[in-house]
Amino acid sequence: MSWAWADEFKELHSAEVTVPDQARSTQNSVLGKVFANVLVKLSGQRILPDNATAELLGTRARSSLQSVTYHHYNLPIDEQTEFSELRLQARFNNDSVNNTLVFLGLPRWPVERRQLLFIMAIESDNERRLISTDDGFLAFVASDTARARGLPLEVSLEQAGDDFDISWLQEIWGGFTETPLAESRAKGFDGVLLASASLRGGRWQLRWNMAIAEREWTWSLRDNDLYRALANGIHGAADRMSAHAAIQPADQGRWLEPVEVANIRSNREYLRCMAYLQGLDLVKRVEIISVQGEKIRFQLELSAAPEYLHQSIERGELLELVGASMGTGARIYQLVN
């Protein structure tokens, strides 16, 4: 399946915080917090270690700051209440952020991340339904929390007032993921995240099911506040997805890995292959070792153990594993046309 490359996930080195105004003094006071939020995105860790002090974060934020912008969010929660918030968004130098991850001993969640389709059902007043375009603030909370964690997530909303396929309610309430996963993958997603929320005695109960091709997760939450429970559920999804793909500190460093790619028949296909390899998060440098007909042997300089590189390649769509070199043991891929 394809990896998520939406604009916000190309910008994992930026993050937001709520601010009362656009004063320079306010900006200076929150930069360390924004920097911390970037580390959360890139490490997958919701809580940073004790050595990530406010002084350290502030110093590194100021020295690596690239840009600052402001965004005003103004959304209706219901007919009587409105959500209004000013946020500062800051972007930092990639190398500085990555070096800070290493310094703090944090894992890395590679930027080639699984894209999930999120479908939610609600039961209240003895009626079950899928969330719709009338549930705009629910969708915002889910998307906003996912964006803050660097979790690629698209919220599925039914058209308000339209009939919907009742089988989806049965799948979600039953905790079945096979059909939703198959249908989400057919639409180009890598997995599915399902939530069912029911109100019992004034308290919301949410059951979560998440599935990708090789793994499933299930967990539950209870809370008096539906929006808070929703946000915590999205955090739970990010925690599990990042832990599943995390590169631990011991596996970070410098490696040289040979890779052969066959079926390269034109200069256009060569450029396509080269751009793909250079764009992988773990690849720091690509060198051509030899060219034999339609096969090119590359040597890649990596920032993590080679197994993580091959996991990324094999889950992508451009290269397909076809074997290994008899002489060198290098994995051989072919370009998928």
C-alpha cells in the first residue's frame, strides 16, 4: 500500500501551540513547547523523558527556528457553543531536531507512515448512527489530535440526512475489522481505525479497533466528555502505530547497505528510482556502484539498521523484492511499472 505523503506529514518538523496573542514575548515563551511537540511527532512518544528540560528545549528551539506563522481556528461545537483558538505554528531545522532525538535517546518513528481511514459510530437515545457532516467538531478533534501526533488519518463522514449502509454499524459495533480493512485498502488506505461510542448513565464508553495488514489492536476508554475520550483514543492509536514501527536508539547510527534494482529500462525510470531512494527517511546518501544492463547496484548510507530500510521498501509500491545477489547477498528489487 502507499505511504501517507500529505503536506502536513511532509512537515513533521513543525508543530503548533495555543497562544493568547502574536506578541514577540509570547512567541519566545512558547518556542520550547512547540519544539517539544515536534519531538513527540518524530519519536512517537506522547511524554518526553526527564532530560528534555524546558531550558534545553528552549535553547534548541531558538537556535534552529526556521519560520513562524499563526492560524485562527473558529468552529461551532453545537448550536450554542463555538470553538475559537489562536495558534502559533513553528518549523525547525531538520538536522537540529533529529540530533535532539539522538541526544535525548528517543526512538524514531519513520516518516513513511501508515495512512488510516477513521470511521466512528455513536449510540445515544437508543439509536445508533455513523458520524456525519453534522459532527464537524468531532471530526476536527480527531483530525487535530492525529495531526499533533503525526498520525496520517482521514475521517470518514456520512452526508447528514442520507441513508447509510447499516452493515457498517454491525461491523463497527461487533468489533470486526476484516471487511472495513479490505474496503479501506481498496480505497488506497493502509489500515482502518474504528470507534464505537455509547452513552451509559451519563458516561461515554468507547471501544477501539485498529487494523493494518499484519496486525490488529483493541482497547477501550471511558470518560464523561466525548471529545476528550475521542482525543485520547486517537492518542492511543498513535501510541500503538508508532511503537509498531519505532526504530529504537540502539538501532540508530550509520550503516552502509547495498541494494540492487532491476528492470530500469530508461533514464526516466532511473530518475524515478533514484528520487524514491533519496526520499526515504532513513537514507542519507545514495551512490551508484555498478550498472549492468537494466540492473543498477546502489550503496545506501543509512541512519538506522538496514532491516528498517527493507521494511519501508517492501511496504511501498515502487520496488518489489525478487531475490538476493549470489555474490554479495544484496537484496535485489525490481522497479514496478
